[in-house]
Amino acid sequence: MGIQVAMSWDAGIELIAPLPDRDSFVKQLMETRGEGIVGVVFAVDDVEQARQAAERRGIAIYYTVDYSQDEIDQHLQGRFRKYKEYMLDPSGTYGAGPVIGQIEPK
């Protein structure tokens, strides 16, 4: 994905940085906004229901992360059985995107 990640699952903190000479969502974001908070994840029991509620309120989906089990095993140490997030449109939040996520441990 063109990023380097430092993660503390127990603390719920993820730090990300673009890798040199690689194009990525994070690199593009930093080139236009600079460093800062990209998103704040709100855990939900049913991410599709939360997405539909956001869309009914006119909130657009800005970015989606939906890992398959193979990707979870490869990139997230197999810690989860579901990992799906929707970043909501950050235009009304000073650029820090609210994220709704369904992340289920194994």
C-alpha cells in the first residue's frame, strides 16, 4: 500500500508514513495537507448498517478498506476475522476523517 505502519492494537493507535519513491493515499494526502490526523475510527457492530445511515444523512464515503482473510493473515498477523472500514467525507471536519469500522478479533 506504499506506507510504513507502527501499530499498537492494545492502545488503539496507528502511526503511518509514506514510503519513499512509492505512490500512496497517505503520500497524496500529506502533499496536499501536510502532517496530522488522518482519521478517527469509531467501532461499530455492523459497518454496513452504519454506512447506510451515513449515506441517508448525505455523508459520502471517501475511502474503503476491506481486507480479505488472506490479507488479514498477511498484513495484520491473522488477528482478525473481519476488518472493514469506511472513511467518511472529511470536508466538514477540517480534514480529519471520521471512520466507521467493523474489526472483529479471532
